[in-house]
Amino acid sequence: MAKDIKNAAYTELLSAIKARIANAQYAALKVVNKELISMYWDIGQFITERQQSEGWGKSVVEHLAKDLQSAYPGARGYSSASLWRMRSFYEVYARNEKLAPLVREIAWSKNLIIMEKCKDDLEREFYIRMTRRHGWTKNVLIHQIENQTYEKTLLNQSSFEKTVPEALLSQAKLALKDEYTFDFLELADEHSEQQLEQAILAKMEHFLREMGGLFTFVGSQYRLEVDG
């Protein structure tokens, strides 16, 4: 019987299922990434506003880092250096209504590269959009910045879209999937797909509850049959 199903129809079915799984994984990563970036934004805002209102100096960040690392020993993203980056991240983009939502579309590590290596908001916008559109990895993003792609594009905008291919799905996943995502979910470097699913769902339920009564959480693997 197994040999009988190894035909073109079966191959097409397998390809369709694999594509659906890949799309679902990418969609889940996008949701987690947006929540992660929003959390870093809020932490940066909390620190900035409290330092201004309370007159606190640099020492408060050191104290926060120690307490957060104690509260979340499995996470590596709450060092004093990380908290200062969150503060800088908020301050760089807080007054830019165009870029504030865009930064949530790419991974945190790539946001840091763009924030620290680019000179102004126009250049940052360019690399954020290109990273999102073409699924650039960190190394590719760094290469593009060091190669002055932004400046070259301004001089010859018509050739850029012809020379850079559209991103593949795997590249798009790489644009979001990095160590910060899994650190946020408090997963070890080695983890199963089931552990990843459970961690994502734990954050998703909390997120939907915060949104109020407009959503219903049906289930993590819920079958829907449409038109037979």
C-alpha cells in the first residue's frame, strides 16, 4: 500500500502540507517577535521616564539588571548592557511615528545593528524595510551597511530592485528567528517543536487576555473543516 501512494498526487499533498506548516511557523514567529520588541520598547520607556521623574542615575539600571537576572535566571537578555540598549532603542524611535511600528517587523538583533550603525532615521528606515522585505540575516545586513547600499541606492535607485531577489520563505523566517526570540520564551538552545509551541502559546494566551474581550482562544491545534 505504501508503494501505491508514492505518486505525483501524494508528492503534491506532502508539499502542500509542508508549505502550510512553514507558513504557520513563520506566522507564529512574527507574533512572538512583535511582542518581544514591544516588551523591550516598554522597558526602555519605563527606565527613561522613571529616571527623568525620579532623578535616578545610572545605578538604577545596574540594580534592575541584578534583580531581573535573579527573577529570570534562564534568560540572558536582562544584563545592564541590554537594558541600556532598550533605553537607547526607545529614545531613538519614540518621536518617529513612521519607524516606531516598523521596528517590530524585524528581529531585535537586527534592530540593534541598524540603530548603532546607521547615522539618521532615513538610513535606518531603508535598512529596516530592506531587511523585512528580503529576509536579510545579521551577516548580510552588516555587509549591506558596510557596503554602503543605502548611499548607492540613492544614486541609482532604478537598479536596486533588479539586483536584489525577492526573499524566500526560509529567509523570511531567518529575519525573525534568532537567539533573542528563544531567550524571551525561556527555552534552552536545544528544544523540541512541542516545547516551542507550548512556550509560544503561553505568551499568546496572556497577550489575548490583555487585549480584552474581543478574542477567543479556541485551541493550539484545532481542526477546521471548510466546504468539505
